[in-house]
Amino acid sequence: MEFFVTAVDFELVREGDDLIARAGGAEVRGGPELLLTLERFSTATPRGDAAPGFFEPLRAAGLLLPVEQVARDGGFVGFDAPTAHTEMLNDAARTTGFVEAIRRVVRPDDVVVDLGTGTGVLAVAAARAGARRVYAIEAGDVASLAQQMAEFNGVSDRVEVIRGWSTAVALPELATVLVSETIGDEPLGERVLESLLDARRRLMTPDARLIPRVLRLWGDIIQVPDDELEKWTFTAQNTRRWSQSLGLNLSPLTELALAEPHALKLPACLANRWQRLAPSCLLATIPLDKYEALSLDTACSCAIAQAGVLNGLAVWAELELAPGITVTTGRPDPGNSWRLYVHRVPERHLSAGQQVVVRYRYGHDTPRVEVRDA
């Protein structure tokens, strides 16, 4: 699967009713969909997430670049940036949980593969836990730092850093343990289902153990306060205010915000203050060592506990790393390095006692959600 990012150096101007994005001598014209696509690809994103009809023109114009090209040219791509790793290492529950799970699961003579090793912390932990060999796979420039981490911790003779995407590399032997921290703010958004299925089929023994071994997907029906919506997405109020101040008609932005699937990504400690209209709903339990699909279409029913206005569905994951060790992406403590991923849904009033069905779909494009009457 190919990932792309928006080029750093480009110009965005308005000409009449058109928006024009320019890079070098090339340009692409469009409306709000163009702006939304450029914003969506501000971090590494699959090509299929572009608004219809925009990917090929933007790529041809040099406005969307393959992440491999950006990395070769010395740019930060997503998890190459130090900030991302600082946040994860500061997240004691997350990193300590993974390290403790490795200590419990890894046995002497195990061969471990670490998908998306980043700084190499978990690969070093696996070697320290007794692994005979650790293959640390990393596509970004941070791979060089992972090699240094192994050297400084005295395990470079057992840790081999392999540069590339896990789906495109081969190992000299099959692994008996897999470690992967590629669980995103949107739990499936970093393509964990795809990468783990490929690894299980090509890189691992049939009885290999996985960390995490189970992913439980939860959904929260929430009411996002109006003042918070105005900070994070297009609303009738802020587009009206911008239209008046700029002398332009920006009303299509409001329609686009509801027509195109999108989400708010916020610190969980902030978003967890918002009103929950129902208890958390278990959408799916995914045994990662057995799951054979590249997609997910699941639903659950729940009763509304408190009347309110539905306008968001927060999706988060509970990760079972090892027996007795779990970590959640939606926990409200300030140290949580995961952002809470809140899907925007059409606004509607819900009454206490009302039965609704929450549906979640994941495939080869942006995950989609729906809340409907039971």
C-alpha cells in the first residue's frame, strides 16, 4: 500500500470561485475538496483517502509525494520526527506495558520481529529479555537511531535493523514472536490488520505469539460542545463568520464537512470531558494472531442513557498485550500519547432510553461510522 504526503513548498491562492495549489510550474484547481485533500495528506496517508478526482492531478503536479521520496530527501515523515517518539516514551502506561509484555512473552532462543521499530526501544527490550535474534523493521530515517540504540545497550550482535516497509522485506528465518506498536489514534488507521496478516503469512512460524495479541474496538456516542466544534472543524457558525470577514462565500465548507468522512483528533484528557450519551459500546474483538481479513464491518446496539445531541462517535482500542497486561488508546490521563479519534456524524437529538445501532466499517479507505435507530 502506497502512502503519500503533501509537499512542503507550495502556494495556495484563490482565483474567483476556484482554489489553486501551485508547486513549481504546475497547478491544480478545485474547490473545498482540494483544500481538504491537501490537509488530509499533511501526514502520511494512503492514496485512496484523496477526494475523488484529485489524487492523480496532485501527484503529477508534485503536490503529493511518496513518503519514501521525502525520506530520501531528508525530510521528516510522520514517525521520523522526534516529537512523536518523545510523546510515546513519555507515555509510561504505553511504553512500560509493551516492555513488560515483552519480558513475559519472549523466551530464550526466540526470534523476534519488531514491525515499525522506530527508535528501537522495543527491539532492545526483546534482546534483553533473552531473544536469540531480533529483526527490527523500520521504513523511516529513524532506523539509523535504532541501530545506535542496540549498540549502546550492548545487543547489536542480536538486533538487526532492516530498512523498509514490512510488507516488502524478507527475513532469513521465521520469527516466533511479533511485536508491533502500530496502533494509531484511529486504531486501525496505521494499517495494522494488513501489516500483521502479511507478517503472519510470510515472516512468522504458525504458532508465533503476538504483542498485542487482541485488539478490542470500542465506540462512544458523544456530544461535542459547539465551541469545541468551531475550533476543530467547519461549522455553519464559523464559515458564516469567515465569509463575512473575508468577503467570500465559504458555505460549501460546511456541506463538505458532513459529506466527506472526517474526524477530530484531540487529547483524550480534553475530549473525555464531553458528554457521553451512552455507555461505551464494544464494536469488535479482534484476535490479531488469527484474524484473516483485511477489512471489518461490525455493529453493536446500545440504549441512550442521557438525552442530548449526537454529533460525534469516538473510537478507541483496548490492547491486550499479554495475560494481565492491557493498555487503552482512549484513557483520559494527560500522559496518553494517543489522541482520541472522534468521527463526525450528522447531528441529531437522541432521547433517554432510545435504542440505536452503531456501525463501523474499515476497508481500503478512510474508516466510516454510522449511528442509526435500532
